[in-house]
Amino acid sequence: MLHSVAVYCSSSNQLRPSFYKDAFRLGELLAEAQMQLIYGDGGIGLMREVASGALSRGGEVVGVIPQFMVNEGWNNPESTRTIIVQTMHERKASIAYMADAMVALPGGIGTLEELSECITWKQLGLHVKPIVILNTDGFYDPLLRFFDHLVNERMMRDIHRSMFTVVSTPEEVIPALLNAPVWDKNIRREAAI
């Protein structure tokens, strides 16, 4: 059973409307499924939308944010609980360790870094948690093509593409998390090409 889901996403307020709509809807769905949302505690962009969606349905929202971001006023005061850490590294590690699963919504380089790290840790057998990419409006299509390129160039094994699931709508996220292929941490033998 999944009790908590980490959501990685953009903090931009200049995105297409469908991104905000899907973020809010995912928050609603997580709350309705009684899954705690764990995220970077951003007070704007998709971060705020996913939190607002969860809160609108009575969900629990846990934000993890470094002190310097709080000092800048970037946190979301509406989060159910806020955990303040000192560094970005602590933030990423805390979110990943607290969550039973991970979801990436559209996002920038920070989201890409978080997603890449979760996939890398899974490849190395450091965790076996489900990872889902919500590919709203084909946002992640170029990245998925790049993953194909990595396989073709023998930088990644074909089996590693099964470490994550790609879906197109928020309604597909929770079923994808619950039905994710079981990943054996001993698969780390396959990490080297």
C-alpha cells in the first residue's frame, strides 16, 4: 500500500494552463486516495497547484524546503506540515526517503535533476519505489526520445526503461503507481553495461 507520494514539478507561474489543471487534479486524486503529498513546499507554480488540489480534498501536504528559500518567502504557508532543512541535498534526500513513490510533472532543470536521481537510485538498487512521469501534452516526449538514444548508444540498458511508467493524464497516475512492475534491488548487477 502506498501512503505517501513525492511530486516533483515546476515552480513557474508562466506555464500553459493544462499543466496547472493537471497538477491540481493530481493533488485532488492523491487526497481522495488518502495518499500524503510530499513536495518541495513551493508557494507558486505547479507546486502550489498540486498542494492546493490535495488540500481542497482534505489531504495531508508535507513540504520540505531549505531555510534560504523560506528566507526568500518561497514556501507555501498552506502546507499541512513544513520541514525546514539546510541544503538542497537534504531536501531531495528527505523527500525521496519519506515517499513510497515518486511522480514527475512538467518541470525545469530542478525537476529533471530530481527525476534523474530517483531513476539512478532505482537503477543502483538503492530503492524499488514506483516512479511515474505525467507527460501532460507530451511535455516529456523529448526526454523519452533521449532515453531511447541512451539505450541505442549503450549508455543505458533497455530493461531500465521499465523502472518508470509514463502516463498522459492525472487519472492514470495512481493506477500506474499501484501496478508498477516489481523492481528487484538485486538488479543492480544490470547497472553496468
